[in-house]
Amino acid sequence: MSVAFTKEESAETAAETLLPDRPVSPHPNLVTDAGLQALQSQFAEAREAYEAAQAIEDVNEKRRQSAVPLRDVRYFGERLRTAQIVPAPASTDIVAFGSTVTFSRPDGRVQTYRIVGEDEADPKAGSISYVSPVARSLMGKAVGDVVGAGSQEIEILSIA
């Protein structure tokens, strides 16, 4: 049966099947080797989910189950296309993309983060995006430097 002769069950079904694209950052898509592998894996998972949804016979259910994977395939495909692999830093003298930085805050907290690409950033897991305010203030600095991060100053304790 032609798709032209099927009708949506409701406006809700139509909204579920016409998802807007995920926003793509205007910043360069810098990635670590691990970040590129994660993008490839997420792209493959989205393709598999989309292909599985295409096997569903009910057209409305197929559209519902295809919406998110199709959006993710477009997003991860674009992120892979624009990915710029940045090699691991050659030195631990200054903070660079891929560095792991330990710093102290004025309240005594000591934090450690790895500076990575936007898609691989996960502060709870110890990584922040290179475009985050903290990462931007740390880039190019050395151990012992005190930098402003928002309304606070932080001191770099170590770089790995």
C-alpha cells in the first residue's frame, strides 16, 4: 500500500514521527581517538535501531519507532563527517585538548577533568568539553597558574 493512502492515527503520532534534528554545535568538532570511536559506535547503534524499526509492519508504529533512530543517524553521521581528530598532547607542560587537569578551588575542593570534544564530555565521568568556560580558562596554562573560571579562581595542581 502506498504511504499516500495511509493516515496518521493522531496529531500526536505525527509529532512523534517528525522529530526536529538534534542541534549541531557551531564550534569545530574536535575529538579524541576515544571520542571518534564513541561516535562510530553511537552511529552504528542508531543505524541498527532504525533498520530494526523498518521491519515493523504497522506503518504508524514503524514511523514511531523510526523517528528517534533516524534523527540520531543524521546527527551522528554529521558529527562523524565533521570530526577532527586531535592527537594526545605531546607534553604535560601546558594544558591542551586531551589533557587531564587537576585543580583546586578556593573552597578547598580538588577536581580532575580531562578536556575532550563536546560529544564525549561527561562531567560526572571526569571529562569536560573544550568549549566549556573552565576548559577555556585552563587551555594554554601551566602547573601553578591561577586562572579565572566564572566568578572563581582556580589553581592548576597537575597536568597529565
